[in-house]
Amino acid sequence: MSLDEKAKELGIDIEDYTASTTLAPATKIGNTIYVSGHVSGGYKGKLGTDLTVEQGQEAAKVCAVQLLQAAYTITGTLNNLRLRKLLGAVNSAPDFTDQHLVINGASQLFWDLYDGELHARSALGFVSLPLGFAVEIEAIFEIVE
């Protein structure tokens, strides 16, 4: 099964994407795609006070879908893309220390899509994120032939 088909099976519409009018959703340099940070539409607030870890994981999954959609705008397919790196930012209360568990929501989606293929990842806590969103994630994909 192709990655495009697998994404559809997982309920991801990779073509349903509205790009920002002031920011490139992704850029390609050589065989690398750098995807801009995407925020957790529908999920705002701080993890540890306003949102639970489970809600944060759902927010991270929203970001992951947008990352795939943005990469798709460059290649027109997911079939030749491999996720190499995620950087996750979590809007965190001062004593919240489970950022890694929140970003697992995105990693799990990629794990499912890529049949367990691993990727490098960072999960960081921030005092605030743009417009109060709960999570922002950026990604690096490699185009493989």
C-alpha cells in the first residue's frame, strides 16, 4: 500500500490544506523539505493548567496532519517522503514536564503511517506560543527515490 493510500486509510485528507498567504508552508532544498511550524488549530491554552496531556496529544496530531499536507504541496505525493526530524513546541505551565508525551501525539501518527520507522525528535516547553495555541510543530522530510 502506498503512503498516499495509507494516509487516506488513517483518515488524513492530504489535499485539504489552506496555506498561509504570508508564509511558505514548506520549502525544498535539494532532496530535503523543510516544513514551517504548524499550530494546533482548535486547541489553545497551556498544558498542565488548561489542557490535559491527552488533549495535547490530539493537538499534536492536528499539527502532524498539517505537516503532511504542507509537504504534499511540494511533491504532490507522500510516497517518496520520509520523516527525518520533528521539533515540537508545547505551550506549558511552569511546572509542566510532560512535553515529550504531548509530542507523542504527532510521533504516533507518523509511526502508524510509516509502519514504525523512527525519526529524530525534540519536545520543548515554552512560556507561550503564537495566538495562545497549545502546540506548534515543524518537520524535516527527505525525498527518497
